[in-house]
Amino acid sequence: MAARRGMTKAQEIAYDLREQIQSGRLTPGEALPSEARMMSQYGYSRETVRAGVRMLIEEGLVVTGQGQGKYVREDYPPVVWNWTTLESRSRHANAVEGRTAGDQWASVIEEDGSAPRQEITVSIVVPPPHVGERLELQEGSLVVARKRVRFIDNRPYALADSYFPQELVAGTPLMEPRDVAAPGGILASVGLVQAKYVDEISVRMPTHQEAELLGLPSATPVAEHTRTGYDADDRPLRCMVTILPGDRHKILYEVSTD
């Protein structure tokens, strides 16, 4: 490999491997050449080869597999989230238990021809501070937390944690650690109608726990979407925090100009 002006030896290796990945000569999921092979090919030391590969790991183009193997990062088919219509009452009216998972996420995935699955846990907890603020709770108040890891075709795609004031949902199906749904939504079925949503979106790096649950390679940012639902009297009924890895999601909004 001819030296490129201004580059260190490690940068040359990273540049060459990056070109192979971007051109498709090294395909998603394919193992990189062994260190011994790259040492022979480039004529550089093992430490230099490792430094070049490490640059691509830090960029998120290469991941470490079992053992010492290094692989081209796999592509995830992107999911489009249309938050203009997701969780709308008109869609909720067609909910069927076991198919729509209550918040309609599963039905949207099925419509796209993929297989959704959720791992659900339910607990009574003191909410995270920002959730307590959105729900206008006094410090130390308890909430019902429904935490979900969402899979598409058995690959982890998102985390979705919904929090409800305990006194509002005690004894309702929302206490059950499984997919639940009702025409109009579970909250509406018990007389708690969400009249509006307030959405907040931030982009950040994942926590260690989020990265583990979602199997995130290095250098993968996430979007944190917080949706708070209010009734007609502006009383907060629910706060849902969704963690969306940046390499497998697109967010769509339709905004009226009126």
C-alpha cells in the first residue's frame, strides 16, 4: 500500500479498510483479514495494524466478535416511526390484543412485513427525576413502570419504558407483564383518555445498560424520545421514554402549517 501524504501508518491502514467497507469489498458481518495477514500485506507491525483497526472500531465501522475476531458492522434495516399517527385514537380503535401490543408498535412492524417481539417487565418504583417532573409527582411518589425491550426479527431495536401514577392504573391490565390492548387504548378503557401528547427528543450516547440491552457497537448514538400524555384537564396520565439507536431508526413527523 503506497503511503498517503500526511497520514500515519495506522491511519493508512484505517483508510484502506474503510474504503473496502464503503465500496462493498468487505461486506457487513464479514471478518477482517487476520492481523498476521494485514502485517504481511501492509508491511507494518502488529501494534500498528491494531491501531488502524481500533480507529474503525471507534468510528463504529468495525465491531469485536467472540474471541479476538473483528467484523464489519452489520446493517440494520431502518424502522420509520411516524409519530404523527402512532398512538392516535383512530389507530387504537382497531387494536386487537396479542397483535398490537397496546401502543400499536407491533402492528406497525407487522404491516412492514417483519416479526415484532417484546420482553416486558412490570414493577412499582420511584420514577427517574425527569419522569417524575413530567408526571408532576411529589418526590418519593410511586409509579407503575412497564419496561419493554423491543425486537424485530429477533434483533433488539428499541427500549420503551412507560410510567403511570400508581393510583391511576392499580388493578388495570397495565399491571400485567404481557402485551395488552383494548379498543381506544388501555387508559381510555378505564376512563383515562389522553387528549394530547407533548414530545421531547434528545440525542446522546447510550448508557452502559442501554448498550448491553440493545447490543450496540461502539460509537452508536441514541435518540431519547419522551412522550407525556395529558387528559383534557392537562393532568399527566403517562410518560413513555423510548430509546432508539441511531443506526436503525428514522423519525417522521407531519406538521400542519395552519
